[in-house]
Amino acid sequence: MSAPPQNVRVFRLPALTYLVVLFLFFGAFPLAFAGFDGPTARIRIGWHTLILLVPLVAAFMVARTATVVTARGIVVRAVFGRRALPWDRIRGLSVTGRGVYAVLEDGSVRLPCVRVANLADVARASEGRLPDIADAKPKYAPSRRRRR
């Protein structure tokens, strides 16, 4: 049995994203079982019950989407598949707006769930393959006290 990798960093969507899935479920539930005969209609199961698949697909997307950074490289997991990017193919990282991209020789790949504030963690998990980046400084909300 081999030892697990020492420095693995997994970037996922926040757990609060499942709250959106819950709202989708509660919004889809009345539509899925609604009778279309008027206010006295009973619960009906039919083709419109398939609307409940929308929250299930959303939950699957939240659970599956991730970026895993190890000493071997970066693994990008999407809804239907994964792509392994070894460090020898990665030329660097690019930041465009709020997205972080791994720049390759033949293009770039978006790193889902990785933000600019996470770049220091990505550099540490690369074990020297990326230059050291300082940790992001937190931004605090402005004070509401009146100045004198």
C-alpha cells in the first residue's frame, strides 16, 4: 500500500451551493405534481414530473465540479469527464476577470472553483513548479462609524 500524496489541494464549490439546489427542488415540486384541471385537481404524475430531474442534475454538477492540484499536475473535473494536466505541459497560470486558467502550449484550460485568492494555495501545492505567491490580503467592509 502506497502512502497518500502529501500536498494535495482540492478546490470545490462552496457547500452553500446546495442551498440553491434545495430552492430548485422546492420550486420544481409544485410544478412536477400539479394537476392542470383547476383548483380541485389532485396530484398527478406524468411527463411534467420529469421537472424534478433539474434539481438532481444541479446537485450532480455541484458535487462533480472541482480542481485538484497535486505535485504531479492539475486535474480538472467537469460534469462529464476529467482532464489531467501534468506540470510539464503547463506553461503558467493566467487570470482573466474572475477566472483562473492553466496555459498550455496549445491553448488554455479554465480551472473551475479556483479564484484569484486561491493562487497562493495552488503555488504551494505545485511544490515549486510555480513561483511562490503571497497570500491574498482580506478585504474588510468599510466602517460605518462617523469620522470626526
